[in-house]
Amino acid sequence: MNQRLQAFQQWLQEQHISFAIITSTPNVFYLSGFYSDPHERLLALVVFPNEEPILVCPQMEAGQAKRSGWHYSLIGYSDIENPWELISEHVTKRQPAADRIAVEKTHLSLERYEQLCTYFSARSTINAEEKLRELRMMKDEQEVSILRQAAALADLGVEVGVKAIAEGKTELEIIAAIEYELKKQGVREMSFATMVLTGQKTADPHGTPGLAAIQKGDFVLFDLGVVLDGYCSDITRTVVFGKPSDEQKRIYETVLKAQLAAIAASKPGAAAGTVDQAARQIIEQAGYGSYFTHRVGHGLGIEIHEYPSMNATNAMALEQGMVFTIEPGIYVPSIGGVRIEDDVLITNDGVEILTSYPKELITL
């Protein structure tokens, strides 16, 4: 049995939990190695403290589950079967009386919770998410290797996008060029909807790309990432098309200085909040504090946003194996916005930057 399942089983034993039923795609993948998006159908992993787990998926995906390396019990159900009834039959053979059941409370819908209660009369339900977040925060060597490769592909995406910039080209045209090239490199899925913004639209941190055409003097902001073997990358770079104004230069230099300070603050034992504070202090001192409207970063892994949250109040100590983004920004509505983002890994004695596309101000 893999070390992730063993660690989770150990927690079940310590908490005297009868069994856990995990239903979110990322956590099922983390524990089982099987990745599936079954849409409205149920995907579940039943984990016991001392017995082999059970994977539950639509019958049409059972073959894929086996090919993924799953060698334990597997329930493949058809569209006319009730998977909860099948789960109950298998589980009660091992746990005739379930007293405490662990679930993902933020993921389990009310409808599925009612099904769970129909088939199992446990006294209490325990939230398994905190433990799973704790396990997933610490990346092992295999995960880090995949994240490095995903970061390199994100670098390529920005490189392609920058080369595609030309006056009159639209945001969506540049996105098409980026994703076409990444598809040719074997990327099946992006981490999130690729963002290319130009002009004053760059002042919206989560803007929506469209048919806006690039003009001389515009900031052009790229925010993108890929999914590789189940793991995400995330990079942001901002360039200027044409000659930048003095104010654009000042904003860019401030963000870059803030980002480098945040990277320098990222080391084992430091509180996560100090990374945000290091960047925020520089931006505030430059007079742009009210234009930095989000946390400095977020954990990164199977999901694009994981733990830890790199906000100013997070006192969690950084540890070797944590991977997160560092992405300060300044967004001035009348001028535009700048964000610079890297994926970083906490190492024994500091930090490794996984993304490597140049960060000095690029003018085209």
C-alpha cells in the first residue's frame, strides 16, 4: 500500500474512525493514483483503519482505474445502479457498525450526505480535510519532479505569448497561439482559463480576455499554467508593448522588488505570513498599498489553489516540501496592472524557483 494511504490510515486509527469516504477528485487522486472527473456521477474512495480500501467509480471508468495501478477492491457501477447501496453492502461486511465516519465536509453535498445517513447510522461525522491538506502540502520527490516539468511548460507558454504580441492582435488570438503550441507539446489541459489582458484591463487581477486589441504603450499581462500528470503550474508575467511611461516603469520596478523580497523571505521556519508582509511593505512604501488587493500567493499542487494560503496573517511555519506561488501585484485602474508570479519550493536551506521566464521589464 502506498505511503499516502498508510499515513491516512494511521490518522484514522488515531482518531478511532470506523472508515472515511473521500469523494473529491483531487483527494481520490492523491490517495489512489486514479484521476477521474465523473461529472454528476459518484467517485469515492473508502478507506478503513486496518483493511484494504475500496475505490468506487462508474463502470465505464473501471478499466482506467485498474490501468492507473489500483490493485485493491473496486466497485464499478452502472447508470441504473445506486452506488450508495453497493458501498453499503461492501462496507458492512468489514464494518458492521460504523460509529465515526470521516468525510470532506466542504465537498460532500447535502444530497450525498443524506444518502450516507440513509445507509450508515454513525454517531458522528468527522472532517477529513484538515488531515488531507496537511498531507498534500508536503510534496515528495516524485511530485516535485512533475511540478518542475509543469513549470517549464508554463515558461514556454509565456514565451510563445510574448512572441505572438503585435499591434492589433486580440487577447484571444494570443491565447489561441499559446494553447496551440502547448497542445503540440502534449499538454492536454490548462490549470485554469488562460489569461491574456491588455491595456487598462490589466488593472483587473481576474480579468476576462476578449477581443480587445493590443495598442502601443499597453501593459500585456499573461497568467497561465498547465496540468501535467495531475499537477498544476501557474505563472504570471507582464510586458509593455511599445515605450513604457515613467509611471509604468515605477509600477513594474516596485512589483519586481516586492516579489524578490517575498522570495528572499521564503525559507524553512519562517511564518507564511511574513512572505506576504515582505512584499506588501515594499508596495506600501512606494505609495501603492491600496492597489495591492490580494494575498501574495497560494499553495500549488494537484489543485491550482491549495494550502497554505500565503496571506499576511498566516502564522504557519514553512517547511521543506511546500510548494506555493509568489505573485504580488499593483493594479491602477487609469494605467493598468502589473503582476509577477513564480512557483517556488521550500528546500532544506531556502527556496527553489521552479518557473524561470525572465522577470526584468520586457518592452516590445
